[in-house]
Amino acid sequence: MNLKTLLLFTFLLISTVVFSEVDTWGPTGHRATGEIAEKHLSRKAKRKIKKLLEGQSLAFVSTYADQIKSDKKYNKYYSWHYVNMPLNGDYVTAEKNPKGDLVTGINYCIKTLKDKKSSLEDKQFSLKMLVHLVGDLHQPLHIGRKEDKGGNTIQVQWHGKGSNLHRVWDENLISQWNMSYIELASNAKKLTKKEVKKLQSGSVLDWVKDSHKLTKEIYSHTKTGDKLRYKYSYRFFPVVRQQLQKGGLRLAKLLNEIFD
């Protein structure tokens, strides 16, 4: 291998690790979560949200929190996208990020939206962030281990191409099915009112614990160097769909409580 080839290989490897650290549910996943949530809003909440977002849909604003990463003035919100936890731990006992995390970010947004003294600009910002962060909460690798940056440094192959565990769950599993966010949302599992209520029950911390169960399962089934193909997709794409639906239903619950 000559020097030029070696340098190119090194750059691609570093890019896979570093650039993927900003990944979240890809745009399709976030929009599907927003679309599902919108279908479960009360009339009053839907009306107030439409006014606050100036007509924009939850699906449209769901990617806002990723888009602002290109602006350095929003760097302080970067840590809101994830929680680092050991596999045998829980959020309460886990070491906290002094810059904040997914849970503190969600709670901040809820508090701001409920505060009658909050400015219109702050409410709009918090609503857009909340839509995104609740989606992130349901991507299991956003509640991953600190030592591998939520699976970002676990290099794997996805259908013969280089990827990492985090990216597989953010984008690869969804893009493999080549479905739009509308298709994903409209093909969500049909649930009874009782089933919906059960999925919406609990607190944000309960939902973190729920997602973390999947995190542990994913780590136990994937290791560095794995060549992931159809078998992996067959096993875990239904889990992705389930998580998108949970995220949408739980987001709707929070928004109904805030705006009703």
C-alpha cells in the first residue's frame, strides 16, 4: 500500500468515526415520529402547535435540532442528543454530563413550553427541539456506552460497505427499506386505545429505561467487524418501526399535556 492510498484509507476511517458522532435517527426516522405524533394530538393541542410553528408540521421541524449543529452558537445543545450509561446501570445512578443530556434537554423544553412567561422565540425553539429529542430517546444507541460513543466506534459492515453500529441504527436499517416517512408512519402497527395508553404510560425516565433494554440487546448481538446483512435487518427492522411508533405516541402525550 503506497503512502497516498494509506492516507486516503486513514481519512475515510477517521471520517466514519468522527462525522458519524453527530448522527441521530436520520431525517426519515425523525419525520416518521413527528408524523405519528401529529395523528395523536388533541384538537386543541394541534391548533395551538400549528399557530406556534406558523403552519409547519411536526415532521417538518423534527430535523431542526440536527440542522442547527452547523451553527457554533448552538454547540451547547450538542450533548442534549444522548445519554451515556453503562449497560448494567440506570439513569439515576449513572455519571451525569455536566453540559446536560437527553433527559435534561427534554425537561428544559417541557418547562419552557409550560412557562407563560417564556418568549415566543423560546417556545418555538423548545418545541422544535422537543420533537427531535423525544425521537432521539427512542433510538437505543442514543442511550449507549460512553467508551464507544454510543456505538460510533464499533466499526461494522452493512451489506458490504463500511459503517458503524450507531449509524446502522440511525440510518442504515431505515434506508435499506427505501420507505418515505409518510409510508413508515402510515404503516405503523394498528393499536387499540388501550394499547396506545399503555405505551404512553410512565415518565421520561421510564421511557429511557425502556429504550435501554433494547440498547443492551443490540450490544449483545453486534460486535466490531460484524458483516451485517439481511438477517440483521429481518431481526431488527421491526424493532425500529416499534421505536418510531413509541416515540410518536409518547411525543403526542407530552404535547397534549402541554397544550391542552
